[in-house]
Amino acid sequence: MQVSADSAVAVDAPGGAIRDVLIVDDSRFQRRILRALLSRWGFRVREAGSGMEALALCETQPPDLVLSDWMMPGMSGLAFCRAFHALLGNGSNYFILLTSKREKCEVAEGLDAGADDFLTKPVDPEELRARISAGDRMIAMQRELEEKNRLISETLSALRSAHDAIEEDLRQARRIQQALVPARDQRFGRASVSVLLRPCGHVGGDLVGAFTPGQGLLGLYAIDVSGHGITSALMTARVAGYLSANFPDQNLAMERGPGSSFVLRPPEEVASALNDRLLADAGIEQYFTMLYATVDTRDGAVRLVQAGHPNPLILRASGTCEMLGAGGLPVGLVGEARFERVEARLGREDRLLVCSDGVTECRLAGGGMLGDDGLIALATEVAGSGARGSAFLDALYERLLRAMPDGVDVADDVSAVLLELDG
């Protein structure tokens, strides 16, 4: 290696990424000249007279910059460059080969070996300082990138931990919400009530159920809280307490009758009571649609309110289908809202079907939504198959999925309640 002995370039001590420099050359004289130059610039300098000696130094303290002669006995600069990167990897260091070789094929060979730059001999101090400055910028960017990658990895790890904790909380919330839903098939004297609840996420804002004070009377409800996710699920848990089947004295749909018995309140009074309760609770911005019905299983009399919920269907034993209701305001949206009662009568083997808007507003493969007519067609088809109870609701849901575009998930919670009256 040959170095020009001309006057050195005056520079300040470095404060960048390159601080430690390793000079590798079999010529002690050339190492001494380079060392004097680099030390004057403020670098910490070490020397090695061979590639093997240099590798031993790199193992104990990797340098920021290596200046290595190409032509050396034993291990050449090219072989040392390969061994250097094999030892330390292509990390935050810079390797400059000093050589008299100028052919393109030789330069390409040096690049393939892992060299970052070349200097031709004799080395000019100004050019050397410029190449070191370029290497300093490269190493600084590399280290900045490594630091950002480290921070990203740590952040992703923290996010994964938080995500896992949230997932576990949501799974537990789902189990709790499922505990609020009654058994899929229940028997109430002459009537059977079946329910379907399929949240589009871990938890949902739909709620279905039924309860009875005895004496052949039955109350059933289908509720759809505005929004999705945890907030809606918390609201369904709150509403479930207002319509508890296990604690009739806390159920807003029941009141004390003669003696220790309970009786069902008229549906419109229940809707008004829920509306007042929701609006009185400070900080609650959610509202919900509801279909609440009372059924006298002895004579099939049905009295219901439709508070913004999709229209219920009566599937007659004769094969015909009737749609009830005319809309109405949701619960918890407007103070002093009025809820109108709708009355109907179920005959022998008739069915009452109530579905959420996750069914009627489902997107179809051919475009558009299922709508009321589509629901009537699906329900009539399933009824004609002879399916009953929860099997009826499962078949309805499967047909709904088949009508959707391939690969598209249900975008809203799907819930339904089915009342079947025996002869």
C-alpha cells in the first residue's frame, strides 16, 4: 500500500458514526503513514500486519472502518474482506480496499467480496477524507435504520402482547355474553321458543330471549343495540338485566299480580319503561331497536310493539306468510316516545319469526339487500323443508350465507327468535 506523504488536510476531530479505524497492511511503513494521518483527524486507530491478525482484533472489538490493502501475502485483502463480513455480518461498518487495480472486472470482484469502496494508490488525503465522510453517512443511516427497526420490533412485540390480552378479554366477554342468552330451544307449555345469535365479532350488540310468569303467558324479545363491538355488548348486558328471566321482581316487563304471582305488562308499557330508563342513564349514547311480544299460549293471542326493529313474520301452517307491524321509533332515541301495540293470533302449528336487520340488510351476490321479500322467500322455503326449532334457524342462516358473495363475511350481527305453537 502506498500513501502520499504530501501535507495532510486539516480537519476537526470526528463526531460521527466512524470513530474506530483498523488499518490492515503488511507494510509497517505504509501503516505508520496512514496512522499518523488518521490520528491527526481524531480517529482511534489500530493496526494489523496481516488478515489473520486483523480478524483476531475484529473479534474482540469490531472497527467502524477498515482500510485494507488488496495485495498481501497469505490472506489477501479480498479474502480478508470475505472473512470480515462472515465474522461480523453486513452490519454497521465500512470496508475500503486500497489497490492499484483499475480494471472493471477486478472492481466487480471486490464488490462481490463485500467491499464498500475503493481507493487507488498512492492515496490522496483529501480523497481519503471524502471517502471516510461518505462511509460515515452510510454507517449513520445504517445505525439509524437498525435503531428504528429495533424500536419497531419492540413496539410490535408490545402491541402483540396487548392484542393477546385484548383477545383474551374479548373471549371472556363472549363467554359472559353467551351466558345471557337462553338455551337455543325452550319449552313453554304449548309453545316452543328457539333463538339464533351470531355476532359478527367476538361480541355483538344483539340480544334475544324469552321468559314466563306462568299461567300460559310468555314474553319474548329481540333487541339490536346501535353500533358494534364492546360498547354495544355492554349495553346488551345492561338490557338483559332489565328483562331477566331468573329474577322476575327486577324484570321491567313483569309486575306483581294477585298473591305472590307475576303478570306481564302490556308491550307498549314495557317499551316506554325501557325508553325512560335509557334516557335517564347519564352518559349513554346508544339506543336499540326492539321487537317485544307477549303470547298467550292458550289461545294464541299475540300482542307486540315494533320499536324500529324489522317486521316480524307469521308463518301459517297453511303455507302462507304474513308480515306484522309498521316500524316505530327505536328505544332510547326520543323522550316521551309513543309505542303502538299490534295484535295478531297464532293458530295451530303457526310460527312467529323475528329477525334482526343483520338478516334483512344482508348483501346478496347479485347486488342489493335481502329485504323483506327475500326474508319471506327464505323463511317459506325453510318452513317447507319441515325443519323446526333451532334447526329451522340454522337452515335459514345457511341459506343466507349461500346467497352472499363468495369470500364475504357477514357485516352485522345476525339474530333471530322463533315461536312455534303446537296444536
